[in-house]
Amino acid sequence: MKDVLKNYSGILLLLFGIIIGSIIGIVAPQIVNYIKPLGDIFLNLLFVSVVPLVFFAVSNSIASLEQQSKFGKIMVTMAFTFLFFILTAAVFTICAVYLFPVSGVTASKELVEVTSEESWGNRIVSFFTVGEFTQLFSRQNMLALLIFAFMTGFSARKAGEKGHPFRMFIASGYEVMKELLLLIMKAAPIGLGAYFAYQVATLGPQLFGFYAKPLGLYYIAGVIYFLLFFSIYAFMAAGTNGVKSFWKNAIYPTATALSTCSSFATMPANLQAASRIGIPTQISNIVIPIGTTLHKNGSSMSSIIKIYVAFLIIGRDFFDPVNLLLALGITVFVSIVAGGIPNGGYIGEMLMISVYKLPQEAIPAVMIIGTLVDPLATVLNAVGQLVASMFVSRFVKV
């Protein structure tokens, strides 16, 4: 019994904090603004620690790979895994809305603030690079940081013996940042409990209002996809033992994602879970950070739901074959490309409106749905990186 409590003490404390936070959010929503700063402090500490961890983890993994071919195989396998998962989630959601159609949805009169327009040239530049070195270490520029970490890792390997001290530095930096995150995560029950109270108090009432039907469909389909398909992926990766190991270790990342609504904040929990599952660090330290930016199962499903609701609002046929193919293309863009761009979700929604030539009145509906599905979408996005790293490790031996 003592061993069980010792092994699961972190998860039990985290769940206890979330339960207490949920109760506070339901019975005393008026005090959540007073305890939310505890959650903000915890998340800020987490964010500023995860950024250097991503740099050290990715650059160290590449620098320590023994063969160039191994890196290429990891990248190709990872790309196919991400695309396969995203399209599977999208097709599953299309089947869900076809079998269980939503009725009675009409346009919302809520106004949504529109961000300023930016040229596509500037978006492409900001997608891959930043203007100053210091801007790399902002979570708003994760793709640029990943590219820089890749280049650093390659350069450290190419430097040979002269680069050995630097390779030792990034390896040491990775270990130090892991320990720092373990230290910060000790405050998770308090920080995440406070943040969960805020989520329940603010988003909870909206779930039962105007958007109840499409949201209900998303949450039911999302939970089924989470339990069924993630189990299938884990089985494909490592058989029955893989399924058991995945669900045993996925509790912590799931609770973290649900509490923070941030895939980025879930990254440390994913890296810890990957280590416990036995995924090689050379794989998990590449797949999880890159996947956090570019691989989003939950966003794939929410993209289909948003397009479907927009078509309901204007009375057009979503299930026309051309519309379905366009929906899959937009979903891949939103889930992969837009994930690396600040306000990427907004850009994806604007792309949807533009491609289908929908009226601007559809924008508020899709943006509000995007906000309300965020908790479950984040779970699918974040925990998807863990099962994806298992999947990649099945085909790449390091």
C-alpha cells in the first residue's frame, strides 16, 4: 500500500487539487478571481522554464544521435504519424456529424474583436524566424525556436571534437532544466487547482447555453476518440502492454492539459510520462516539442465542427464531396501550419471563411465554439504527443 501511495502520490495530489478547485468554481465562483493569481504564478513559472527545456531537449537529441540516417527516419516517421492522426481525427468527426446531425443552430449576435490584417509575406517570415535572438525564447515563437534548436544540434555534431564541450553543455542544460521543472511541478496541485476553479466558473455556464448541441457532439465524440483511438494507437505501437503503460502514465498529462488549457504547459508532464513508458529520449525529445506546435488532434476535430456549424448557420450542404475535401485540407492546415503561428486559430478560421466564401456573420460562431471546446481540445492535442512518440518509437530503433 505504501508503494502504491508513493508511486501515485503526485497524481493523487494533483487530482485532489483539481477536485477542490472544481468545487470552488461551482459553489463559490465569486472568489475565483482571488485564487486565480496562484494559478497564474504557477503557469508563468512553467512557461519560462519550458522554453529553455525545449531548446536543450531538441538540440541535445539531435547532437547525440549517432547516425544521420536515424534522424532522417525519425523525422519522416513523425511527419507521417502526425498526418495520419490528424486526418483520422477529422474523418472520425465527419462521420460523427453525419450520423448525429445537429439541428436548431442559428447565427449568434455576439461580436468578436477582429485582429489587424497582416500580409502573407510577413506571416511567412514570422512563421520561420524572428528579428532578434532574445525573441527566440518566447513561447509565441515556438517554431522559430525549434528551427534554431535543430540548427544548433546539427552544428554541434558537425563541429566534431571541437564541439564536444558544447555538446556536454547542452546535455547538462537539458538535465538541469528537467530538474527545475520537477521542482516547479511540486506546486502543481495548488496552481492547477486554482486555475481549474477559474475555468469551471467562467466557461462552465456557457456550455449549457446557445452552443449546447454542437458542443455536446464535440465533447462526446472527443471523449470517444480519446479513449478508443489513443488505445488503438498505443496497441499498434507496443501491443497490450503498450496500452496499459500508456493509460497508466497518461493521467498526469491529461489532468495538466485539462487544468491549464495549454499544450505548452503540458509538455513537461508529457516528457516525464514518455520516460516512464520507456520511449527513447532521442525520440520523445524531438516528437513531443515539435508535436506540441505542429500536431493537434483536438484542433482537427474542432475545425470540422466549426465548419459544420458555419454551414448550418447559412443553410448550405456540408456533406457535398467538394466541401468535405476542402474541409480536410483546411483541417490539416489549421492543425499543422497554423499551430506554429501566433493567433493561428484565428488565421485558420479566416481561411475557412475565405475558401468557402462564407458571410462574415459566421466568424463569431466559429470563434466562440473554438473557445468553448478548448479544454477537451487541449487534452487531445497535448496527450496526442505522448501516443505519437510511442508510435514513432515503434518504427524507429535508436
